[in-house]
Amino acid sequence: MSSVNYDTRIPNNVDLAGDRRLQRALERWQPAFIHWWRDMGPADSLNHEVYLRTAVSVDRDGWANFGYTRMPEYRWGVFLAEPVPQRKIGFGDHKGEPVWTQVPGDYRAALRRLIVIQGDTEPASVEQQRFLGQSCPSNYDLRNLFQVNVEEGRHLWAMVYLLHAYFGRDGREEAQALLERRSGDADRPRILGAFNERTPDWLAFYMFTFFTDRDGKFQLYSLAESAFDPLSRTARFMITEEAHHMFVGITGLSRVVQRTCQVMSGMRTDAVREHGVIDLDTFQKYVNFHFSVTLDLFGAEVSTNAANSYTAGIKGRFHEDDIADDHRLTDAAYTVDQWIDGAVKTVEVPALNALNYRLRSDFINDVKAGIDRINRVIASHGIAFEVKLPHVGFNRRIGSFAGVHFSPDGEPLSDEQWQAKHGEFLPTQEDRAFVRSLMPAAITEPGKFANWIAPPPRGINQQPTDFEYVRLD
Ligand code: BYC
Ligand code: FE
Ligand code: FE
């Protein structure tokens, strides 16, 4: 086991003390990060004591240590999963060669780009969630929000470490720029579309952690395959943290639906808004929005960027080793759905170019399992309603379906039809105002829960649900 060195200002298992230049560079970046956290991290939270898990080592026992921490004092650190001895490159032109411990000159720009894109999403999500603490449904949920936020902060650290350690001066400049872009800013936006949307209410937060953090999971799994071993090891440790974020998403959504169904069956009515819970039609509209926006994060269905990354060995497929093929794909084909000549067509393309599509399909399968779970909650109340995922062409801005309008059922719509109907498919201003109206203020008294959400079945780290997870200042 490699334990974390707490003597230095930056907890790490990468022997920072053995590289003074790197250590000094990160120690210079650290105050800028704290400054960013105070400016753009969770609002009004600086003095709360929060029951958080902090990694103290990367093995099974060490990475989930719980205790009260004030968030600006959270020990953000640099942790890489243990190296796999004799690890070999698993795919692409370099398949079978030893993995790289340095960045090959030929792939420097491509690797830096992927690391910067990954790094950019992490602080972006914290910015998007900045004000949610002011309307939390419980003390328990407030703690989960903060846990997600500090870990996204740590994921930023993870990418900044790679930039500083392996990319010299331009890496340091990119690390600085990661603190300068702002989610939703007209002049300096975050890089990817979904990370410039707002996360204005708690239903959106659970949707985001259900859908968008799950994109994180799949992207990290493909980066974990990378021939660049430090990126692979970094991604592997991030994946273990990611599980909690998706837990927050699926349990949050399930609790929302459970509460709605309780009211629907208790009142024998579909008109539940007046009873202060979220109606299932509005829930479905939020699903339509977050699913479609998250699909855009997989890039274009057919992409030479993705082909080049794979061939170079810098980004693999989900569970690459479990796939039974040659792991080079130079002669393979793959079928993808595309918008061609005014219709959705299933066409064969070179498998190398279809890697974004393939990862997106893996993601959709995982999402479906979660949606099934939500539908089982509804069915258990004897209510005839099924949450459905919209068609992959619905509301897209990236890839083959961008610029074409579809109904959630996959029916192509004219501009006029879309204008007339999109309010039935996507949350309207009025829907969003209604959801926000359910969350007028933070509920922070331990054990108390907002009316629109069921309490969780159990607490965090075997604590009761009425535990004081956040001690407010
Ligand atoms: N928005 O050939 P394409 C997470 C650009 S989430 C704006 O398809 P590629 C997290 C694209 O950059 C995981 N622009 O690109 C979750 C390209 O531009 P250039 C984040 C977009 O490279 C919750 C052009 O369009 N990690 O961790 O195959 C909370 C052509 O596109 C978008 C990663 O994404 C977009 N949505 O695929 C916290 C992994 N999509 O270069 C954290 C790293 C595409 O021609 N990123 N474009 O100017 C990648 O692997 C790839 O860059 C992408 C895009 C999958 C994102
Ligand atoms: Fe993350
Ligand atoms: Fe996450």
C-alpha cells in the first residue's frame, strides 16, 4: 500500500517531495485553486463543518476516511492507483509494447487536449452547482452535494498534476487556464456544451449526477485504458470516487419519484403539483433534457479524432480487454445510426471512426438499467407511467443529428412543429419555476426532509439519516 504523505502541503502518493520543481509548481498553483474555490465553490459554505470522506491512501481501507472538515481545508491531493506490473499497451498501433511513463512527442498535443478537456469539466460542475446549498432538501443531501463538489475539485487536481508533471510550460499555462474559464460565461466558457448549462435546482442536480457524471464514468474508463500510464492510473482512482456521484444521482431521482408516487396513490390524483411534489410529466421533461445534453458529450458519432486517439493508444474503449477482437480495428466495421438525406439510416462505417458512438452505446445501456430501477419504483405503487429515454436524435447539438428536430419518439419535426411542441418535451420556464418554488430555502435541521422528496433508506457511512452531516456555522 502506498500511504499519502501529509507532511507536505499537498497529500500525494507520487513522491512529490522527490521532485522539488514539480512540488513548487503545484504549491504555486494551490493558492490559485483555493482562491477559485472561495470565489466559485459552494456559496456560503466556508465555515460549515462537513462530514466528508477524504482519501488517505488508494487501497481499499484508505480512501474512504470520514470526518468533519471545513471545505477550504479539505486535503485535496494527488493519488494514482497502484501501477500494474509489466503493463502492456492494450490496443492500437502500439499494442503489446510497454506502456509509456513519459509523453511521446508525437502524441503530446493530442494527450494534452484530452487531459485539458477532462480537467475543464471538473471545476465547471462545481461552478454549476454553486448555489444549490441554498435550497437543499435536507442536511443529508447538503453533505452529499459537498462531497461531490470536493471530489470534483480533486479530479481537477488530478489533471493539473498531469499537466504540471508531464507537459512543461504549456502544461502550467493550461493548468492556470482551468481556473480562469467559467461555466456559462459568454467570453470564457467551459469547453464542452453540457458544462455551460445551469444546474438551477435539485431535480437538475440529481439528473446531472445520474446522466452527466455517468459520462464521466465512461470517459474515465476509456482513459484508464491509455498507454500513457500516469493518465491510466489517475483515471482508475477517479473511477472509484465517481461511484458515489452516480449513487447520489440514482438515489436522488428514485426518492423524488417515490415521494411523487406516494402522493399520487394517497390522493388518487394525477394533479400532484398542488400537493407540493414533482409531477411525473415534469420529471420526464427533465430526463429528456439531461439525456440529450449528455449525449452531446460523446462527440460526433463518426469521428477521426476518436480514431486517431485509439490508433495512437491514448484513449481506448470501455473494458477494452473484455472485447474479443484484434484491438487494432484497422479492418473492422461498425454500424451506426446517422441522419442521411433526410432520414435516420443505419450504416456501416470503419469501426475506428465509430468509437464515440460505441462508447455512447455502452453509456446508454448503463443509463437504461438506472431508468428501469426508477420505473420499478413507479410500478411498485401500481401507477401506470413509464419514464422513457428520448430518441438519440432528440435535442442534439453535436454530431449527425445536430440541426435536425425530433420528437422524443424519434419522429422528425419541421422547425414550425418544433417551435409549437418543444414545450411538451423539454422543461419550460414555467416548469422550472414550479420546481424551484418547491425549494424556497435550505432545510438543514438533521432528520428533516423537504416534502417533495422521500428520505433515504439509510445514511452515509452507517450513520443514521438524522445524523448531523453538516454543522452549519
Ligand atoms: N461540446 O470529432 P469530435 C466528467 C468538438 S464528463 C463542445 O466528435 P472527439 C464529469 C470537439 O472538441 C467526461 N464541443 O471530437 C462529469 C472537436 O473540436 P476540434 C469528460 C464539442 O474528440 C460530471 C469537434 O467538436 N471527459 O468527467 O472525438 C461532473 C469535433 O468533434 C463537443 C471527456 O470528455 C461538445 N459536447 O470527441 C464532472 C474525455 N463534442 O478538436 C466531471 C476527454 C465535440 O475539432 N474528451 N466537440 O476543435 C474526449 O475524449 C473528446 O474530446 C470528446 C469529443 C469525447 C469530448
Ligand atoms: Fe469528476
Ligand atoms: Fe463526478
